[in-house]
Amino acid sequence: MTITKTHTIEPEDITAVELECKACNSKTVRPLKNQTQVPLRCGNCSALLVREDTRENAALNDLIALLKDFGERRTELGFGLRFHIKGLDESAK
Ligand SMILES: [Zn+2]
């Protein structure tokens, strides 16, 4: 018999997003209750973080809006959604 321990996280558990600029490594944490848009430029060095007219920008903003909806229990899904977290399993090497 093999026993496997799996760690999961639900969208409701996510309370904030952290953005780290690849140019200057400054980090900003945005609580989901306040966050509505991903900033286009770094607040520290003004480096471009994401281009406004890209699929990534639209998808990131949709993801943040969806996570916010989960946190505020405004979704009506007929299933529970859980993400498996890599690296927390005791058997992970
Ligand atoms: Zn920066």
C-alpha cells in the first residue's frame, strides 16, 4: 500500500497577488479585495511589466477578477476547484 499526501489550495484561499519586476526585483503585493488590474509598468523603475494589448494582460486581469469572485463567494460553480501545490509533498524530491 502506498500513501500519498497531497497539498491543495482553493481559489478562496488566495488573498493577494505578488508581482516582482524582472528588471529591478522590486515586489508589490496587491490584495485581491482591492486589485482590479495588473499594472502595466513597475512602480519602482518604470520597466514595462506587461503590454496592454496582449492576451497575457487580458488573461491576467481575468484571472485576478475570477480569484476575487471566488474570495467573495460570487461564483456559482457546481464543483470545488483545487490546485495541487508542487514541492510540498513529503515524497517530493
Ligand atoms: Zn522595476
